[in-house]
Amino acid sequence: MQQQSSTQSAEPRTEAARRILEASKILFAERGYDGVSIRDIAEKARVSKANVFHHFGNKANLYEANLHDTAEKLITKLEVLRDTRHSVRDRIARFALLDLQEQLGDPHCVYLFLRQLITPQRTAQRRTAEQVVSDSLKNLLHLLEQLKADGELPTETDPLALTLAIIGANFMFFQLQGILAELGQDGNPVEPEAFIRSLMHLITPAVDNGHDAQRHLTR
Amino acid sequence: MQQQSSTQSAEPRTEAARRILEASKILFAERGYDGVSIRDIAEKARVSKANVFHHFGNKANLYEANLHDTAEKLITKLEVLRDTRHSVRDRIARFALLDLQEQLGDPHCVYLFLRQLITPQRTAQRRTAEQVVSDSLKNLLHLLEQLKADGELPTETDPLALTLAIIGANFMFFQLQGILAELGQDGNPVEPEAFIRSLMHLITPAVDNGHDAQRHLTR
DNA sequence: ACTCCGACTGATCGACCGGTCAGGATGTGG
DNA sequence: CCACATCCTGACCGGTCGATCAGTCGGAGT
């Protein structure tokens, strides 16, 4: 038996192993852990059922390997936000756009993580999922606090509420695409860039008239 | 055989049927459709396994009955928003607070609906779930457009983005309670009322200087 | 007393589940 | 040539799944 370790996932050893990982990722994201059988995965990956066990030991291990992969991917995303070449405002906008684009570009990762977050059992896997979300949240919160310290936010604005609003708006835009498309016939922003622009207006509406930092939310 | 109809769910006929419905609601919300067996439900409801089939026909029917129940519950919630006795601003604040409180008060309904929304299969059940969310969204969107027409929102504010921000922020507050509690030691708003107040500040920050009809949520 | 009906249960079914095992195919080092 | 390791498969196992069925029980109607 040559199964992968459970604590750390390495690269897939063969093409078949890679196909198994990819197929299981999609299926787990769509139907959840219990909704997918090893048969389904093997069939989608065009391998024998026993081969799945050969590479990943058991079902839980395969699921964990998927979570580990997506977690790594999402963590590396956060590194982009740390460069100080751009203004705080720009970094917030870039983070929001990057976050939204990545959700739209790889929905399976989102659903894989979301399914883990809504599980009441506090397993180690759920902890890691929470950790990723928590890091992302803290990062954005820190940027917003910085923005407020710079005087670019009204004093009565609560950075935490604003953080949750941005992250939540992104998720809702991602999740409700189908619904939005139906009622967006009158020219509402359905493109991510336009949506992020609208979202940034909510934070500091003085973005059109050329960076006027002291012009706050009037009226 | 005396199973309920599939298209419309009536009240549970016996105490046992009521217990089955309640037990299955919790289990389905926590573990999802495939994660729960009839055995689990029967055991939690303290009835025989065959009795579950007697009352609900099959597993899918039982699940559908749960969805129908929660959908009805959420739809009736929206009725509150239609009374014109309060100002538009108040109705938005009341809607947001009511929405958040209901999520916090009955998490199982939220998870039951969420699990349905993240299913890629476009079943009739998913349609109804989408319909409920869509109605709720349209309602809030309409109120915000009204608010903007009244001149209480900046002209560059996009009502749709604001709608998604409010709904999304509520959901994030609900979902990330555990994470928020950890980093909320420095006096951040962890109570729903305070959070909604902060959220309303984001919409119309001119709430402090004493408008006439906004006294309800400002302590 | 007799019938009928809905509530309810234990036993049981075939299907499918996750997982195992013996062994074939292929390559690699001695 | 042999020995060995890895990749991979078909056949198989015990257990659990959703669902069925025969039948018991108790109350209402006649």
C-alpha cells in the first residue's frame, strides 16, 4: 500500500492520481462528502475504484487532500495584499476584486470551503477552513482600520461592519449570479469590475472627482 | 399507506409525525440530505424506521416537507416590511435587524436553505429556495431605490451593491460568529442590534445629527 | 359484535456503500 | 535471468442504505 500521508499532502504521483483529485474536488463541492461515492469519483476520473484507495488510502483522506489543496491556494492569494506599493484604498479595492474574481473563477473551491464551514462538528479540517477565512477577514479589517486612521473614513464608520459588508457582498454577488442576471436587465452592474467599483463607492464615495481625501460621505 | 402529498405539505397529523419533522429538520440542516439516514431520524424522533415512511412516503418527500415549512416561515417574514407606517429608513433597519435575528434564532432554517442554494442541480426545490431569496432581495432593493429617490442616498451610490452588502453582511455576521467572538475583545459590536446600527451608518452616515424618523435604532 | 381504518412496528429485501485482497502489468536495479 | 517495488484492476466482503410488507393495536362507526 502506497497511500499519501494524512497530515501533509504532496503532489499527485501519477496522472491518474491527479485526475482522481480533480474529479473528487468537483464532485465533493457539488454534492458534499456523503453525496459522493468512490464509484462516482473513480468513474469520473476514469480509473478503477481500487486505485482511488491505492493513492489516497480512504475517502476521508481524499477529502482532506482536497481541502488542503484549496487552503494553500487561498492562503497564497493573501500574499498579494501585503505589498505597500499601492495606497491603502487601492489595496482594498484590489483585494475585493481579486477575492471576487477567484470565487467566480473557481466556484468549487468556494463550495468545498463553505460546506466545511457549515458543518457543526468542530473537526481539525473545519478549524483550518475557519483559519483561512479568519486570516482573510483580519487582513481586510486591518486595511480598513488603517484607512480610517488616515482620515479617509468617517469617524462613525465601524471597520468591522464594513469588512463584513465587503466580504458578504462579494459572496452574495458570487452566489446570487443567477438571480442577479434576471433582474439586472436595466443596466445594473453584472460585471465584477463594475460591482467592485460600486462597492468601493459605498466606502469612500469621493473617488470620481480625483482623490479628495477630506470629502466624506455628505448627505 | 397514508403519506402526505408531495406538492403541498399539511400540518403533521400526529405527535410522532411532528417529532419526525423536527428531528429531520435539525439533522438535514447539520449534515445535509445524504449525511442523514432514516435510521438517524427515526432514532432522534423516537419512532420506528417504518413509521417515517408511513407518514412521509420516502426520504425526498420528508426533505421537501422541511423545505416547504421553512419557505413558508421566511415568506411570512417579508410581510412585515410592507407596512408604510414607518419611514423608509426605519423599514430598512427593521428588515435588516429582523433578518439577522431570525438567522441567529433559527440557524437550522438558514443551513437548510443554504444547502439547497449551493446545489448545482436546478430542481424544483432549488427554484423555490431561489424564489424566496430573490423576493427578499427585491424587497430590500426596492426600499433602497425609494430611499435614493427621496434624496437620502448619494447619487453615486448603487442600490444593488448596497443591497448585496446588507444581506451579505448579515449572513457573514451570522456565519462568522465564532471567529468574530475571538477578535471582538476590544469592544467591537458582537450584539445584533449594535451591528445593525453600525451597518446603517454605512448607508446614511448622517444619522447622528437628528433626523426626525430615525430614532428607533439609535439607542 | 363486527368491520373498517389509520398509526405503528419488526423483519426483511435488493442495492449500494467503503474497503480489502490477490494478482497482472510494467519498469528498474543487480 | 531474478527480485523487488509501484501502478492498477476485477472480484469480493460485511455492513448500511432506502424501501417494502405482513401484521398488531386501538378507536370510531354501524
